[in-house]
Amino acid sequence: MDVRRREFLTAGAAAMAVASLPRDTTAQAAAGQEHPIGEFILKRSGDGLHVAHKSKPDRVIWETAPGGNFITAEVAKADIKDFGTPEAFFTITDTVSASYEKPTIETIDVAGNTATVSGQLTGADGNVGYKLAFEAVSASHLRFVIGAAEAKASDINRIRLLIGSTKDEGFFGFGEQLTDFNQKGNFLPILVQEHGVGRGRPVITELVDFFASQGGGNPYISEAPAPHFVSSRLRSLFLENLEYSVFDMRQADHVDIKVWSGTMTGRILHGETPLDLIEAYTEYTGRMRAPPDWVHSGVILGVVGAKSVRAKLDKAREAGIPIAGLWIQDWVGVRITPVGTQLWWNWKLDETYYPDWKQLVADLESQGARMLIYINPFLSNEPRFSPKANSRDTSWSTPTARPTCSRTRISGPA
């Protein structure tokens, strides 16, 4: 079965399923008792939990943070501001008004390939129930869902999960990360942002911040992040949530994962090698198609500057370099900003800047080469394109008047 298409149990649905099936319920969840869940094993260990796989039951592939404080539910309100040139950076302040932590482990309900851990979280204004539901959806995927229960559950809009780690454990992945390979010691926001110019390097970052509205960036932001890691201990986890999340790996003995939702959903993966874990991950996300044969017929030459493209192309051919294609970023034209030359983000061919574009494409095609371009999901708010030149909430309507795409929102027709 294609695991991407399968519909899974939510925490509440898992609880209903448990109630209707033959079950093995451990009241007050005795420490040390093992609970089989498909090919996985859930075990209560002191004041926490850990997961192993039946193929190697002595190797822990997931565990809660030491000390027993591994789930926190919060009520919070965010203040988000965009800034930079372009305005594709964000400052996020999250004010927590209520926090419930220190989970008890009162029961572990097992039914078929599911297990549900239930208990209480303690806050300043009382307790709130929680459920941590596990489901073995394949031999390599153990899905988990964390959510608050009972009356206060509707107010909860942040969930934190703290998982065990060691000082020397390396964490790799998280999508496209441009600065560090090993993310241990870092705080990573999983939010698409402009990567910045300088990214924390001395002098250049300060200059760009000064001249381009704090557009220097930092080492931890990315244009293509993903809430997924593979560790040096062959542990791997990812979130299914589409909401904003952060991974805090600054502490030696644990990782603090926070999602801006009342429910956290993710998967614990099993594999014997890093490749096994990547293959397990792409069972869910899908796998990139193999590149077409033509990309192996020569180099793909990245060039900019309308007046110099043909000269550079001719120079490469005179040197006997086979060309598979040209990659041109500035096909939309360029503008001068405080940080230098940037593109017009309207994603429309600038025929004034590239008057012979069609002929260039035809010439490449006649020689068996391709034209490649660059695009990103942002839109310019420059007066050149804006019907509301003085408005920060500039919008562009589609010809069908269905969605209206705005720099600050997506909405339906007026």
C-alpha cells in the first residue's frame, strides 16, 4: 500500500479504535513492560518511554528526554513581522500564556498495531489530559500523534516533544541547509525564508543588514527546510505537520521539537543504514525522478547578463566544451537595490533586457541544448508591477478571478 495515500488514525480516532478492539491495557503503566506494535516495541523505562524494532530489540531508535518531562502543551499567541530586501525574512515572537508539562504515564492501551499512552500534564491553573498514540503503519514507519485531551484541549495551540540525545550525536538533514552539515547545537526554524547575504559572517552581514533592511540573514534559515533528520546513531524522525515548527538541538541530552498546532503528528523510522532511513522517508514524501539523459550530454552553463550570454556561450564552444544547456536567472530583467543587482520578481520574460531571447532558445535547440530558468514563489511589490503602488498589501489576480495571490495573503475573489 502506498503509505502517502493511506489515511491514518488521529489521537482521538486511535482512542476509539482501542475501545472497540481486544486490548492489553496496563493500568498505571508498569515500568519495564514491553508493548509490541507491529514490528516495533514500545517500552516504559522509568519515567519515560523508548521504542525499539523487533529485528534488533536491544537497539533504541527513539526515546523520551531524560527526567520524564517529555511533552508540553501550550497556549500561545504569535507576533510575526516580515522584513529585509526582499521582504522574505521573518521575526517571530511567541508569547506563551499557559503551559502544561511533566507528563504522567497512567495507562498504555494496546490494540492491534496501535498503542495509546494516556496521562496528565500539570500547569499553573490545573491539569490537562494528553494522549500519545502510536501506530505501526509499515515495518519501517511508526506513526505518532500527540494531543491534549479533555476540556482544555481546544485552547492548546502548541505541542512540544522532547526526545533523548547524547552530546556526541550528530543531526543531519532538515532539507536544504547552507551553513552546517551537523545541526547539533543549533536552533532551526522550519519556515521558508530568503537565505540572506552574509548569513552571519562578519562585516558583510552587518553591511547588508544596514543597507537592506536586515537582509543579511543568519546561518539557520533556508529556502527549502524540512522537519526531518537522520542522526549519527541511526535514529530518524520527521513531522507530518504543515504548521510552523522548530527543532532546538542546543542541549546535550535532548532535542526539543515544537509545532504550532494543538496536535503534533510525525513518524519514527527504522533502518540499518542511513540509506535505509532515507528510503523509508521517501516512501512517504515521494522520490525525485531520475534526471533526463540530456543532462549528461555536457555542462549546464550558468550565466547572467543579457549582453554577455552569447559571448560566454561562444567561448565555451570554442574551447571544445559540450553544452547541455544554459541556466539563466535574470530572464525577468534586473533592478539595482541597496544590496546590488537583483531580479524583478514578476516572473515574466523581460524582452527589453533580452530582445533576442526567442532566437537564443531556438539556437540552443538546434544544437541539442536546453534553456533553463530560475523562479521562486515570491512576488515583487515594486510600483512597476503594482496596481496599488503605495499599498503594502499589493495583490495580483488570476485571469479566472479564482484565488488572488498577495504578498501577505491568499484569498478568494472579492
